[in-house]
Amino acid sequence: MTTTFDAATAVSRRSDGRYDAYPDPRFAIVAPGSSTPPAVNGGALLATVLRAVLTESPHPYPVATSAHFLRIAQLAPAQVEVAWLKQGGTAATARASLVQDGRVVLETTVTTGALAGDEAAAGLQWTGPPPGFPHISDCVDLGQWRGTTGPDGVAGYAAQVEVLFDPSTVGWRQDEPSGTPEMRGYFRLREERDPDAYLLAMAVDGLPPVVFGLGAMGWAPTVELTWHMRAVPSPGPLAVQTRCRHVSSGWFDEEAEVWDSRGRLVAQSRQLARVGRGPRRSLAEAAGHAVAKAR
């Protein structure tokens, strides 16, 4: 059965290397009361591009994807253009662009290959220990934490995706940011659907920006993101941890690790993004607010 996610990220072949697509309002993010046009989640756009690439690829999985987000995608027809740089027996590499009105919105380079579970992927294997995730029953659902009803009354991103957060990372929700730029939680679609490469592309950018933990609550657009698919995920929710090493001059980095229901590392990413321009509460203000609440 086709899910909302599959329909929203679908492409249709026009000719060799050219596909029609449509950034979908059901995965758009719009802040309550904001006049800013809705922005489709970057991971949903990546999944759209990957569908075109994997349609033509001699290998089944996107093992490495580098993406530059050049413009905000409009809720309007688009095209995906795929040009192969190499097609080898072990790996193939393509340049793929999401284009609207003759302008590139998203520029990617995608390398495809084999992964664990394929005979071609057999060999040395080792994985470091996973981070500490609380049990899923101890996590909290913030509901419409990101994205509300979008244009024409269409429910946006938060209506399609469920994230159950580690309570220690969501103090920002009560104006009490932790002071540490990190997020942890379990990620899945609200519709029943097993995770795959396309859903991993959204999961690596699916949690709130880590700078929320520093009180920076505005929209934080991704400028560049590179992600690696490390294994084919097992059915069940994905455990996602994101963290930051440096924030300065309006820029911050964000690293993500995604683990499947069997405790296997299935995806990694690193991105560079802009610190949001919206409401911001300093850690000192948040601490004072917490004291006032305690009284």
C-alpha cells in the first residue's frame, strides 16, 4: 500500500535522466502565525531525488549522498535531472538536481553501492557502541512541535512524522533549554511503514535543530548535508541522536546517528546550517524562568 510519504516523494520518468516531481505540502513546515512561506522538509526533498537516482542505478542503495540546499522549494511542479559520472561494478556516482523554473533548488552527488545483507557486501564488520537511549516508553511525544496546518488547510510535516523525545533534551519546549546542543528520540512515520533508504534520508534531518538546546528557537535552514547509509534498517522505529560541536557567526554544525530496532547503526550525517532568526531565549533567561516556576 502506498503511504503518504511514498506519494509525496514520488517521481515519474519523463525521459532518460529526467523525472517529474512535486514538493508536497504534506511535508512542509510552517510556523504558527508566521508569514514565512512553508518550506518542505529537506529530508523529504532528498528522498525525492534519491528515487530518481535509484531508478537508474545499477546498485540498490545510496551509500553516500552530499547535498547543497540552494533555494527554498516551492509547492509547485519540479524536475529531477540525473547525470551519471561513473557506473562501476562496486559503486556508481551520479549528479542529481531538483529544478524549478529553470533554477536548481537542491544539488546532490549520490554514490550507490551494496550494503550488509547483500552477498557483495560481505567482509570485515565492526561498529562502535550505540549512544544511551532511554526506553521508548519513557520518551515524550510533543505532538505538533514543528509544522502545523499548512496552505489550504493541509496538515504539514508534524502530522506525518512521530518523534518520541528523550525528556532530557526537550527543556526548550518549556523555555528551559538544557544548554547543550543535542537531541535524542525515536523517529517513525505516523502511518505504518518499514524504514528504508528514503526514510533514512529524512530521519537524519528529522529532529528539531540542536541549537534549540541553546535557546535559539527560529527556523534553522540547512545549507549543506552529507549522509551515509551504513546498513539496511530492520522494521520498527529508528533511534536518532543529533549533536553539535561548534556554533559561531550564525553557523552551526549538526551530526546525526541513526540506529534501527536491532541496535545497528544504519545511517550517519553531518550538516552545516544557519542559526535561526526567530525568537531566542538566553540560557540565563531560561534559568530565571525556571526559578520563577519553582516558586
